[in-house]
Amino acid sequence: MNEKDLLREGERVDDLQRDGYRIIQHPDSFCFGMDAVLLSSYAEAKRGERALDLGTGTGIIPILMRAKTKCRDFTGLEIDETSARRAMRSVQLNGLEDSIRIIPGDLREVSSLFSPGSFDVVTSNPPYMVAGHGKTGKSGKGPERHELLCTLEDVVGGAARMLREQGRFYLIHRPFRLAEVMVSLSRHRLEPKRMRLVYPMADREPNLVLLEARKGANPRLTVEPPLIVYEQPGVYTRELLRIYREDPEETAGGAAN
């Protein structure tokens, strides 16, 4: 199906600059940002594994991970039907129907949608703010930023139920909630294995944290070198540019032992 047939009124197609992939977005809805790009770069999914993205929104994380990994089995779960349909059309636009499924549904009811322990990898870029804290933004963008439709505990609990033993959970969140994140992971037997703080500039405090946790693993956390976004205002660091231009053959890392 061609691009024109897949677009709806007001929508646009953005070039992801990765394997020729594109994504359909609407400027009046929540559009993906740097945090989704960072999480898709941090997460690893291997050939033969099954990956689930909780709260997939535009479907950006499965699409980017399809480009950077050898995994060919991705599922995105999204509660908002309009967003889910838009993500489905992005999958069609890229001809990825054999690799990516978008399922409309509530992550709080994930156990009714999939069998427990049926995924090797779970990713999530959840709402960062507790409901009622700060501004909710303009209409249509509140649930993506604030915990209006799910909480951190819902996300972590859903990931734990879906992962097989030793399966990996990849999460991006705000450092000011890191203690809460760690407690929730521990409560659900998701042992933190890797952590990386993201700094807007070297002399600023971190504003994002990337985490990998493994279900049922032994305690041992590796704190990785910081990721600096800008060398100076408006100028990305070389590492950030490499992440945006990521080549699967150059991707380092992998799951922690």
C-alpha cells in the first residue's frame, strides 16, 4: 500500500534515517522524542527472541529495534486506539507486517492478552510524572507524560508477568524517581543489571536514566559511563550522533551477565 493511501487528515510521514524506515505521526498527538531513540539503542533483542513494547504509542521502539537488531518478532501494545491504528499503518508503510504486530489493549490487563512468560524482552518508555504533578500539556498528550492510565507499578508488574525467567526488561525514566523504580523492580523479581544516566550537558544534572533488569537474576549492577547529549547548546556529542545513525554491525553491548 502506498503512502497516500495510509495517511489520514493532518498526518505526516517522518524519515527515521534508519534502513529507509519512516513513521506516521500527527502534530496534535504525542510524537516520539529522544528518549524513545535512546531506549531503542540501549535495548537488545537477539535472533529468535520475542520482544514486547508496553505502551508503544507510534510504534517507534519496535520499528527502530527492527532496524538495529536481528530480532524479527516484535509486539507493540497500545491502549489508545487512534495511536494503535496509526502505529499499524506505520508498520504497513515500512512493509514490516511479518515482523511487528501492534495490539490495541491496556497494559494493566496484559495477562489476558498474552501468556505469562511468553517474551524474552520487554521494553517501555512509560509516563514519567505522577498524576496531578505538574502540567498535563495540551489535549491528547497528558497520558503519555503523566500516569493517568497506568502507574510505574503497572508497567513493571506487566513486564515481570510477560518475561520468561532470565528475560530482560529495558526501561527509560527520570532519575528523580530512581529509588521508586528500583524498589518496584525488586518487588517483581526484576534484578537491575545495567544502568546509564543521561546528561543534557556535562555540567548539568542527569535528566534520564536507562535501565536493564533481568527476571530472577542474581544481584550485580553495572553503572555504565554517562551519556552526554550536547557538547554545547545545539551541538550533539559524537556518541549521540552515532546513536541516531546507528548501524547494527557497529552496535556494542548486549545483555549483562
